[in-house]
Amino acid sequence: MKYNKLIIAAAALLIGTFSCTDNWNEHYDEAAIASQGVTYNGTLCQAISENPDLSNFYKVLKATGYADLINSTQVFTIFAPTNNDLTEQEADKLIQQYNEQKAINVKERDNTVVKEFIQNHIALYNYSVNPEMPDTTINLLNGKKVKFTKEAFAGNKYLTANLLAHNGVLYTMDKQARYKNNIYEEILADKDLDSLKQFIYKFTLNRLNTMQSVPGPIVDGKQTYLDSVTNKENEIFTSTWLNADLWNEDSTYWMLAPDNKQWKQMVETYSKYYNYDNKIAERDSLMFMFPRMDIIEGTVFSKSWNKKVFETMQAEKTDSMMSTNAQEFKNRKKEYGSFQKAYNQYKDPFGEAGIMEGMVAEECSNGKIFKGSKWNIQPKATFLRDIIMEGENSATIDSLFVLSKDNPLSKNPDTKEKKTITVASTNPFYDKVSNHQYIEIAPRNSAAGGGFSNARFNVSNVLSNVPYDVYVVVAPGEAAESYTQFVTEEDCMPTRFRVSVVANDVDGIGYYMAKPAAGGVSKAFYESGRGSNKKKTSYYVDPQNRQKGINTQASAFQVEVENTPGKVDSVFIGTYIFPTCSYYTSEAQVKLVIKSQVDSNLYKSGYRPTLRLDDILFIPKEQ
């Protein structure tokens, strides 16, 4: 079935591609071929076998089965290197390599002799030259796009041209066509990129294409195939991850690639950000995957998104570059929580300390790969992102009154159900309140003696061992005022409230976070190389002084703060470092407990117990 496989492979690679100047029917019209050049009364295979200057090339074709293919009725254009550039010793070496790979079941399309030598000199359909033709590109059997002019193919001059056989056109060449790797192949071939190669290659697989395969008998209830065709796939190239098909010859990409030394350093640094607790399913896989994906996220650039950059490559004309992981402005609010966030997009890429500084370019068949040991892509530009939790979002609210069965706050009869307030477009705070909405959390019974309320919120996608500055964003009472609703002086008074933070430890148990005990240092803190004296304002789970159990709120460590009335106020709660990561998990493992409490004395001092929550912010800090 080798002959069938060769036909299927060639057709699959080049389906839908033609010469820019040829009509579809002319590819199969011998009369049309004969009108364009010197005719030969036989097939391409016969023409090559009868030419003594092509004996070494024919020897390789015959040994690999391609002599049979070019002796068929299928139409090809062949650029055959003569014996002056392809010696008999080289031909024998190619045949030996082909047989060695075949013996260990390397697929025909992946055999380097077939892919990089034979198919690199053959195109499907006929391509003849004439003095008036413009320079163009043609598709070879291996999928490569190669420059084709009236004088040369792939930069090599023709010795003879336009020999028109029954099934195509033959050229003889002064040199072999050099095989040019695409970006994926270059990663596999470059020893300096072994670490990157090992990671990407783990996700490469061959999937059976049942539509193109020839079915055989059903054996033990399973379909077998007499002739199977597979498609190569890689999950990392999909829209879920890189959003870039790095082996696609029809696209043009640039990719930044760290060398082995830089890769190792970044894996060591980024791994501490993904310390999942022991109860997380597939914990080891997540801890392996994400630090490495963080390295290559935002490193690929498409010509279609950066046409000006690709065409000029001039720093003064390039103010920014947008990677394939970047989001258009209209999608940023949904993806990042803010239109102002521009992750995976880089300013002044060719300037000093720009992402391209110090990178060395290597030409590939579908673009360029830039490699280097200096790495200027910073974590806060890609994966180390601000976490913005909208107060009114149902995914943010863990419990107010009745939503959580495991939280005693849900049994608290003194807290009202949350009330969502939409800020009117005519209100001065319309564009200052995030998403134009916030929630009110208020006591059920509020009188001159004050009152209190409790609420618990989920915070998702927190990374471990990263200092986060935590803020609670409070809206003013005036934000509710519209032609249907009026605020009173009572609504414009400040609120004093207390905040506690809950986080899972490595055993998956939630604890209230607190300052370290005297001389105490948490295990996670110690392992990350920082002492308690370095970050006295940071809070974290300390084994010597942690509040056991998320429901022991009465004894929990709490930060007492208040908002400034008359403004959308970002109230700083503190800097927190979490022992475990919750990125990509189904349940939030960090909780924020907010207790609004105004006693009679505070009430008389002008405070009110109603809290108007706009957002919860976790802002990571570079280390």
C-alpha cells in the first residue's frame, strides 16, 4: 500500500493549491503542456532514468518507491539535482538513512529522506517557465513554499528547463534545494532549545484520519485499516494555549525561544507559583504544565496581526507588538476584568530592554525564530495578572445569608440578602464604578445602635508564593442616585469594616491568614527564601500561629479599615502571600470575609453599617 500512501500524502498536503498562472484543466492537459516547451515522449520516471546526469537521483527515487509514483498518470514538476552535486556516495547514504528509519517504523511522511530530500524537489502539478513570467512561489510535496522564477528554483539555477513529459515537467539543477525547517522543526533540531523541544514534543500526536484511510475487516469488534492515514496534532498549538500552528507552512510567525540555560532558570522560578494542595486532582500534571506554559505564553507573533512590524523590522516604526495570546481591546474586560489590561502585548519591542533586545534570528520556512539567553518578557506582562472580582458577580459571592452550607455566616439572621445597584448613565460615578454595578451588604435590623453584617467572597486563580496587595473597592452612596432613586445624608456616611482572609494549606484545609508569631516563619515563606523580617506587613499561613478552621471567625485575625465617603475608594487591606495555588481549579481556595460592624458609639460618630462593594482586587507584586 506504499503507492496509495504516497498519493494520499501528496494530495493531502497540496489540496486546493495551484500555480498562480495555470488553469485547473491545464494541469492534466498534455496538449497544453506540449505547447509550452520541449516535449519528451514518456513519463517523468523514464526521462530521469534515461538521463546519465541524473543516475544518482534516480537511484534514490527507485529505492524509496518514488520512481513508481512519478511513473503514474499523476502530474508533477521535478527539480532534479545532477550528479555534479549529488554524488553516488551521497545517494547511498540517503538510501541507508531511509531504510534505517523504515526499519524502526518511522512513518513515510516523517522519514527525513522523503521529507527533506525527495519531496523537497517535487511539486504537484506542472510549472513551466517563460521570459515574461513574474516571480512566484510554489508548493512542494512536503508542504514547503519555495521561490520559483524564470531563472531559478529555491535560489538555485536551472541547468535545463521545461522538459515536458507525459505527466509533468522536468528541470535539472546545479545544486540540491536546501530543506528549510519551519519553526516547529527548528525547535526540534536546535540543541540550544532542547528544553523547549522536550516540552512541546510531549504534546505532539498522530491521530487516525478515518476519512482518508482505507478500511479493512472488523476484528474483535474493532475496525481495522488496510491503509491508514494520520494527521499530526499538538494541543499546545490550539487556541486554548499558544493559538499558533507552528508547523503550518501557510502561515507566517515569529517566535521568541529561550535557550536551555534561560529555560531552566525560569522553570525554577515559576514552579513556586504553582504549589497546589494535595487534594487537587491531577496536581502533578498542573504543577508541571503551567510553569512551562508561562514561559512560552505570549512568545509567538503572527504576520496577520503585526503586518507593519514584519515588513519593516525598524524600531522607530514599531511602537508595539501583539502576540497570538493577546486579546483585542473589546474582549479585555471579559477576559481580564478591565479594558485597560493589555497582557501579551509589548511596547517598544526593539528598544532598550524591549522583548527583541539581544535575540538572534534564524530564518524558517514559515517565519523566524529568535533565540537568546537574555529574556525581557516579564511575568506581569503575561501570566502574573491582576485579579479583579466583581462584587455583583454570582461566582464571587460565596455566602451572604443562605448560600453556603458549610459557613456559619449563612445562618446569620442579621445579614440581608445582597442588593445589586446599577449606576445610571447620568450619574457622575457611572464610569468610575466597575461594570456600572455594585452590591449593598447591610444588616437586617439597623437602628440608632448600629448593626453588623457578614459576607464571604471567592477569589479565583490565585498563585502561590506571590505577594498580592489586596484591596476592597467601595462605592459611595451617591452612586445610587438617579431619577428613580434618591440618596439621603445617611447613605453618604463612611462604613467601618473588618476583613479576614482564608486560604488552603498544602493539605487542602482552609485557615485564616495572620501575621507570623514572634520569630515564626511559615514553611512556604521560608522555602521561597524570604524571612519574616523582610516583609513585616505580609500575612500568610504560619504553622506557629494560624487560626484553625475557616468557621472560627470570632478568633480570626482581622484587618479593620474604613472607606472615604464621596468617592469610589480602593481600601488597602494588606499584602498577602498564599501557600497554595488555585489557578485553573474548579473551586476558589482563597476567601475574603468582610464584616461590617458599627456599634452605637461609631454610629454616633457618623458611621453607618451598610457596605457598598464594587470590586475585590488582588494585585501581584514583582519579586
